[in-house]
Amino acid sequence: MKNPFSDFRSVPYEKREIPLDKILKDKEKMMSRILDGYLKLVEEEAKDLVWLVEHSRVAKAYTAAVENLQGLPFDQDHIEEFCVELDNSQKIPYIISGPAGIYISAMINLSPESRIVLRVEDFDRTFHFLGYRLPAGKTLVIKGNAGEFIGASLSGGNLVVEGSVGSWCGAGMIKGEILVTKYAGQNTGEFMRGGQIHVEGRIQGVGRSLLGGRIYERGKLLVPPHGHHIRAI
């Protein structure tokens, strides 16, 4: 039987590299590329040092995020590590909550996993726009309270928030389902066109402009009222 360590005999000790070393180096290199893409996005979006939540600007930031991440073979571990970097890293000079959440959402949507679990309860920072444009066939589970615009423009995915969400949950969603196990803020479902939002706690307020879809509060249909239909405006 061949000695499994015989191939190492001719290699000087200092040049030997065990697989774990290579895995760690590859992961560090990947995180560097992910961070570079995020910093590029923030530098572009923060030229005026102010980031306004406008549909066109949000869509533009998401497109840029996708372009910066395209071709990178990352997975859920990288997404979690990126969130950790955003939460307490010295490598990132400044954080803008909107683009940060949009970038995370782009990573989730592009990742190979069909189910992603994000433990935001472990972070001090509040993330907004998580679940943005979540596509069909994707499930995102957020453990802990999330920020505003959670599930905005949801595009067929299944979003579960094990906690509360801020205002504008499901804003502009097209189809899919959102489940919030605690409370939701103001303007829930604003401009939604389809899909369902289920909130097991109280909803502080629903959007005034809804084009379709259904919103349930504590298991009861809240919008549209029973027997009524939403008329496009």
C-alpha cells in the first residue's frame, strides 16, 4: 500500500499547503471582491452624500449591484460574512443603509441556494430592502426584526420574517408571499400589484395605493375588504 504522505516528502515544509489553507485564502479573496463591488456601488450612489429612496434610484442601485457581483461564485456563507463586515468592519469607511440592503438582496437573488437563512438578530445594524426583487423559486428566512422596504418589489419568492418589520413592507411587490410573525409598520403593501402579505401581529397602516394582491392581519383578510376588488389606479 502506498504511503499517502509520500507525495509531501520532496516538498520543502514551508511550501506545503494543506487544503484548509487554500479554502481560507479563496474565501478571503472572494470576500475582498464582494467588498470591492459594494464599495464601488456606494461611491457611485453617495456622490451627493445623501441617498434618496426613489423607484428609479433603487432600481439603478440594484442593477449596479448585480453587475458588480456577476460571475462571482459566492454562497450563503459569503452572504453572512458580508453582513458581519457591514455590521462591524473597519474596512468599510461608511455605510448607507439602502444600498447595503440592496446589495445583500442582489447576493441572495444570485446565490445558487434556493433557501437562504439570514440571522439579522445577531447584528447591531438594521438592514433595509432585504428581499428586494426576491424571485420565484427562492425562499428567504429572516430571523429577527428587519428594517423598512422589506420584500419591496418581491417577484415571486417566499419571504419569511421571524420578527417585526418597519414601514413599506412589500411595497411594489408583483407576486409571491410575505409572512411576518410579529408586527408591520406604516404603508404596508403600498403599490403592490399581486401576491399576499400575512402579518401575524398588528399592521400599523396599509398603503393607500394598492393595485392588487391581498393583505392579511392575524389571519383575517384586511385588503381588499371581503367582497370588494381593488381597482387599478
